[in-house]
Amino acid sequence: MKKKHKYFVIFKPYGVLSQFSRPEKHHRTLADVHDFPKDVYPVGRLDKDSEGLLILTNDKSLNHKLLNPEFAHRRSYAAQTDGVMTAEAMETLEKGVEIKVGKSIYSTLPAQAKALPDGIGLPERDPPVRYRKHIPTGWIELTLTEGKNRQVRKMCAKVGFPVLRLVRVRIEGLTIDEMRSGDVREIDGAELYELLRVNVPA
């Protein structure tokens, strides 16, 4: 009997690990967000301090199609930065910067960057981002076609604007619009494949 594939889209909250195993008792995991079926796992990951769009499924072919660099899927992140990022800094991000990946120096691929109105309607984070009266913060949207470890944070720090809050808001046509932190929705596989712009498996 053919295994039934299941697909879930979640708005991963801040402070939650993108996994089900709990390294330490105090750690929060995806098991604390929702009672997922035992055989589903996250496609890719968001680090503990990042929030937003995460897909969980038992469809291994989707995992391959989204994570293999040759497919170059667009991923968009809303980043609140320490200071309002300049047009020059955003232009530098778009061209690519050198960041450290493991023990090597890596040149990031061309990206898209644009300024965003404050928060773009995102719910407040719990706990809130630290507030400093004399240092304004700004928001940018950065769209990448690759996903190195903590890449957005490293890129923004490289141009002098460290990230205070990071939310993945979109993968291709799939978004977290109208979702709140901790929300989970099950989605039809055909719809998900169409939104992600990947071929439906035979």
C-alpha cells in the first residue's frame, strides 16, 4: 500500500528548535507547537532564534527538491536590523558578500533586498526584541536562492547592520500571510507543490 503523504505549514515561534528531539529538558521543540504525526519531519530548518515559515512532511522527494541547490528556490526573510539599513548596504547585499561558512570563506550569490515598513504586519515577538531609545531599528526583506547556516544574519552583520529579529515569510509562492506565531495548517500536496513551483511526483 502506497504511503500517504502529509504536508504541514507552520509559523515556527521564536525559541523553538526545528526538530522533535530535546537536547536539554528546558528546550522547546516542534513537539511543543503541535501534535504532529510521528513520521513527519521539517524540510530544512530555522535556527532557534529565528521565526516563520517551516514545512513538515513525510514526502522525501519534496525534501530533495527544496534543499538541492540546483533547484535554487527563492526564500524571503523579513529582518529587523540594529539601525536603519542604507541603500548602499542593501546594494552590497544584492551583489553578494563574503561570509564564513564552517572554516571557509564563502561568497554569497546575488540576492534581492528592499526596505520594508516597520514589521510588515508581523505579530510582536515573545519575548520582545530589546528596545534602545537612541538607536532606531529598520526592516528589510532579503530574498535568497541558497540557504547557508545563519546566512541572513551573517550577511547583514557583514554590512554593519546586525539582525535583531528574523522571520522567514515566503518560499516561492508559499507565505505565512495571515498566520500567527505557533499556527499550524495542513495543506494539500498538489497545492503545496504548485505554490513551491516544483514538479508533482508521478
